[in-house]
Amino acid sequence: MNKKLAAALSGGAVLVLALSGCTDDDGDNKVNDWAKTFCDQAQPQIKKRANAEQAIISTAADGKPADIQAADSKAFQDLADVNNSLATAVKAGGTPPIDDGAKVQQDAVAELQATAKAYLALKKQVDGLNAKDQQKFADGLQGVADGLATIEKMKQDAVKKLQSGDLGKAMAKEPGCRTVKVSSPPAGGSGSDSPSTPASSKAPAKASAKAAPKPSVTVSAGKPSEL
């Protein structure tokens, strides 16, 4: 049942802050310093996001409405907290050393906070579902999946600017901003405590473990993380 949400997540419904390191020594230092300040704060948020996604995905195999409701509610709260924390990290770094840095910073903070607010709305939506009726709950989850798709389409222009150019390259070199790579093992494989990419399904409240195998997460050096 929860595989609709898992599919939305794996399709990129969780908005990306691709933490994607730079000529003129002073310019290099400013770029690298900003990237380090940001990435040091972003690292725990990248891990928290992965855990939130895993919580949504891992409950798909069980399919008990009450379990899914509790897991999704907490996951959406965590994803909201992640985006608010990333907004704080963008502010803490000061004005990014890029063109129109002050405006990009302000807009990126606003975008991340808007994403956080959208996740809180999904949490409220999940909390209001009828977990005692499997079919009604399954139907309600479709609306939640639609909400994730809406989040995917939210404006992220300023966030994308932070991930581009020399600043994006500098962030890619920081350990705290390295990619959390998601992959799925063969059906029926053993689970791990990281997120996966199961296929979308219309299954009502029970999805088999084989239909939603648990994935593995690896940290990839030299590649930006996606938030």
C-alpha cells in the first residue's frame, strides 16, 4: 500500500538540494569556506532524510494501515525538519560567494521553508486518514502520493543556483555533502536500514515483502547529495 509513496520518493518527489568542489585564491577560500560551513550542518540532515524515506518504504512490505500511518506521519515531520534545518544552514553560511548571492540565499531559504511547510501538510493529511478501513486508507494514500508529486514540482530555482558552478563543485568535495545513493536488492533479498526504489502499485493494504524489497544506501564520494 505504501509503495505509491515509496515510488514517489524514488522518482524525486523529495525536493533536491543537490549538494553538488574552485580560481583566485581569495575567491577559492570564500567558496570553500561557504561550502564547508553549509555541508558540516547538512550532513546529519542528509542522513535524517534517508532514514525518513526508509521508514516510508520499509512499512510497504508490512502494509498494516496503523503502522503505515505512524511511519509516514513521523517521516513527513522529519522531512519537514530536514528542510527547515537546511534553510538554517543556508542562512548560517552567510551570503554565498556567487552572483546575486544575497538574493539567492534569501530565495533558497524561502524555497526550503516552503517545502517544509508542504511536508507538514502531508503529515496532517496522513494523520487524518481512516486506518481502520483498509480500502479507504489505500484510497487516501493516493492523495498523499499526489501531494508528494506536487512537492516535486515546487519551484527550486535558487536551490539549483547553489548547486551550480564553483560553489556546487566545492560542495561536492565536502564529506558532509556527498551523495546518499539508493539502490534496491533483488526481490526477496535481505533488508537494510536504508531507502529503496520499489515500483508503484495500487495494492490495497497488504503488499508483500517481495514486492517491496528493502534497499541499500551508500555514500558516494565526489557526487552531490540530493535533498
